[in-house]
Amino acid sequence: MMTHKTLAVWLVCLSMCFAVSSGATLTITSTAFAEEMVKSSYAYTNSSDIELLYDLDGFQQNVAIWFPSVALPPSAYITGAYIQFMNSEAVIAGQTNTKVTVRISAERAVKPSIIREGYYNVTDRWDTNSYVDWNIPVWVGENDTNVEERTPSLVSILNELVTQNDWRSGNNIVIMISRAPNDTGNGTRISVSGKQGYGAPRMVITYQTGTTLKWVNASMTGYSEEVNKTKIPYLSTSEFQLPYDLIAGEQFVAVRFDNIFLPRNATIARAFVQFKCSTPSFKPIHLRVALEDSFFPDKFYNLAGDVSNRTLTQYLDWYPPSWVTQNDTTMAQQTPDLGQILQSYVSNDGGWSMGSSIVMVVSRDVLDRVTGNFNHSRYAWPLNETVTLKIAYTGGELVGDETFIQFSQTAEEAPALTNSVAVNQSTLCLPYDPWGPQEQVVGIRFKNIPIPQYATILSAFIQFRSYRVDDSSLVLRVYGDRTQGVGSYAFAETTANVTGRNTTLKFADWTLDAWGSVGDAFPEERTPDLSPILQELVSQPSWSKGNSISLIFLRSPNDDYTSINTRVAVTGVTGGGGDPFLVIRFNSTANLANKPDPSLMFVRSSEYAEQVETTGSTSLTSSGVAI
């Protein structure tokens, strides 16, 4: 394994708003199909029925069904989709009443090739990453069109098609049906094909075009390759080898994504991880993809079994096509749709919240060992910005009232240098500037806070990203800027522009853990709960929704003042990403119990000031002003 330094993480939330219209339903009747025999690879197109997936002579086949002129606009958000078959035969003992499990996907091309008789007309098609396995119930009555003859939901498959850049209304869709890898039977189900003039398979799609579809993109923040034989993990590499390393052998490849700003109870339309090809590869391969079954998974450690000992969700099969060209980031380099797994995460009221993390593990499917493809791989660049989790979703905004705000401004004031202030530097030194060198007080401002007056703040934190490794002991104190009027005013490079502000009565002391690696944005780089500070701010008589908030960081009286210990964070002002961001959970209903008692505030202010004035070189005046 060659060394590669883990880079930064940054998140981008992109929203795409579409023209508003009501929901709609499409019913499309198939006009062509093909049954390709597995034994000969020859496809037939003129049968009076479609056999899923063995013909009555016991020969296995793969099926493709053509649905023409599907009038789904590019802006469509699909809410339901299935195929309705019509049973062609009464029960045939030992064949149509025995177990059969099929896998349903679609041809990925938005302009699929015509179905015609001939060799490889089904299996030469490039199918979607998304698929659905269907354990087909017994079909009992001839010409039945009941729920037993209806596929499971095909929403993930169709959403993969219509979210492609070149999808257009009126395109054709080819549905592919093959034997599922977990099928253990040799049964079949026989559908009317439509050649008799009736009973052709029908696709029913419900969709909306008035829904706001949002995308959350999260870059990789860490990875580990664990050798299957020795259980030894490697935390740096020049190239992901999925899953076979030519030197070490078969391995688990795990990638981590942090600070995922997906709201609870969002409805996920599609989710996948995008890789970038580093070395072209063409041999067939069968992979498995699973997520760690945790909302806050551990970081990767150089410990035996660190990946393989994690509890994983049910896996998805991933049979990637050839990766043809170096640096490709096409659909060929995308995982199957992870939406169904993620949906169970974000719908869990007890665990998921904005800013949660995800670990995905890629391993070899058992089918590769059966077929002898044990040394085949796909090769991807391991750079953070080249491995991205992409999630398309609707709804969920402020469910339980939750928001995230990226910083708009930073300021660093040095009391020892006549309280001079520097605004929007590329790094943020908390609280000692090692390049000064000097002690300082730091302010961070967040604009347009969407919280109404007297709302109840449930939790709040700021997430930083480390600029350098620091493991010295350090305790910081965090206040809020209690400026009246329209909220905290912008920082300026004028004398005492940070320390001259009125501060909140509430504060939080932050005992920092080590910042272990450059570019980390983990819980270690996250403040403790700041909700008491924000509660005081939004409960001011002058507070209104849309105001700004500034938080002020200085060395705590509980810290060692003889120390020059510090933490250095990235600000992202130079465009490299890594901006500090504030995550707040709140109940937006006004609660007058949060309204402060003015007389009590006055008494507390005096007591608080006396307490702080006696400690250390940085203190507060009796009005709560940092000096």
C-alpha cells in the first residue's frame, strides 16, 4: 500500500426547484419483448407468452420488455411504479407453483436499442445500478391480474433513469428480468405477452413535478482497506482496489462520509456513491455494498478487524460494468441505489439527525468465488473529492425543526496588540495564534438564522475542520453576542470589535480532545451543546427570525493560562472548503416561558461578571463585555 494523505471534507447542498403541478399517473403498455435463452444466448421475440424465468422445458432465460414513449418529464419525482402482468396459465404442478425469485432492473440508456430477435439482444444491454428482487407468489387463475401478478415498487429504478442529464419526456424504457442470485428454485411464472391482442404487461407510474428535489453531496472523509486474510487495515493507499489487491489479496474497502445534511424523515428519491476510475478494467466482477448499522460510526483505526468487525446492514449486489477510461466519473462508477437503506436511517426518530455520518463497505460477492472471478477488481482514486455520496430527496425540511447554517464571517482579535482585529483569515486559531505568536479572542458570525422569537432550542453545535494536528490540553469558553436590534452586526477590522460586544449570560466550556489528523471534521472537532446560549439570544425582546448570530471563543478560566495550547481550524474563505457550520434543532412554536425576566437578568449579570473578572487575563466587564 502506498501512502496518500487524507484530504478535506466539504459538503454542498444543492437544491433544484421545479415548476409546480399536481401529481399524475401514467399507464404504458408494452409493445415488444425478448426471451434470451441462457444456454444459447439467442433471443426470441414472437412467443404468445413470457416465461419468468424457465420455459416449460426447464431452460433458463433472461427477459427484456419494451415500454414505449414514456411521458415522464425530466423534472418528475416518481412516487410509485410497478408492472402488472396477466397470468397465462392455470397452475402447472412442479413448475408454476414452485419458488422463483427474479431480479428486475432497466436498461440504463435513455435511448435503448430496439428489441429484435438474435444473439445477446438482452444480455448485451447495460442495466441500471438500481434493482429490485421479486419473490413471485404463485399465480393461480388464468387471466388473473391481481397483486400476485404485480411487481414490487420500481421507484428506485425509474428515478435512476429520469435523474440522468439527458432524460427526455417520450423516451422508451426497457425493463430487464433475470434470475436473482439468491434464487434456489427452478419454478416459473407465465404471463400473457400481448401477441394475442390483449394482456400485454402494463407499467403504472405515479409522479409529481411540483416537488422540490434537493441533492446533498458529501465528500469522503476517511477510508480503510482491510485485508481479508490477515484482518490488517491500511488507512492510506494510492488506489482503491475493489475488492482484490494484487499483492495483499481480497479485501474490504470502507469509506466514510461525515456531516451529512439530510433532514430526518426526508423521502429519498435516490442515493449512490460516485467513484472515479483510476485504472481501466474490463473483467466481470460481482461486489457487495453495505452500510454500517450506526448513525455515528467510529472513525477508522489501525486495529485488526476494524472494518470486518463492524455491524452492517443488509447488503446490495453491485455488478459494475467495464470501467473503460481513466478519470471517468460516469454511471458505470456509481454504486447501486442506497436509497432504501438510507430511508430506514432517516425515518428513525431515535437516531438520525442532520450532521450524522455514514460508513459504506464494499466487499466481494460470493458469486465471484463460484465463477472463479476472485482476482478481478475495479480501480478508483482514493482522493476525498473523487469519492462522493449523492442523495436526492424531498421533504423533511425542519422536521422536528432542524437547520444548518454555514459561517459568513470570522474575526480574530489580539488584546496584547492593542486589540487589533483580523477578519476572514484562512485559518482560525482557537485561542492562541502560533504564528503571531499571541493570545486572541475569536468571533464567528452566522447570518439569516431561520428561528422565530421565543422558540425552544433543543440542541446546537458548531462543526470545525482541523488545519493541523494538535493534542495538547485545552479548555475554551464560548459566549454569544447579545447585541440588540437586528442581531449581531458584522465584524470589522477596528479596535476591540470582538471584545467590545455585549455577551450572553450563558456560556459553554469546551474541553477539547486531540485533533488527530489534518482535514478531520469529526465529533472531536465539534463543540459541546450550545443550546443555552442560543436560547438566550432568541429569547431577547428584540430578536426576530432572520437575525444573525455571532459566537465568541476565548480561553476558559478553567484552562491553564501559562499554556500556549491551541487548535487551528480551516475557515474555507480561500475556496478550499471546510467552512465552520452551525447545526440547530429547535421547536419553532413560540413558548412565552422562554421570555426572560428583566429583573432577574440584571441580578444575574452582576453576579456573572464578578465571577469571571477574578479569573485569568481575559475577562468580562460588569455589563458582560469581553476585555
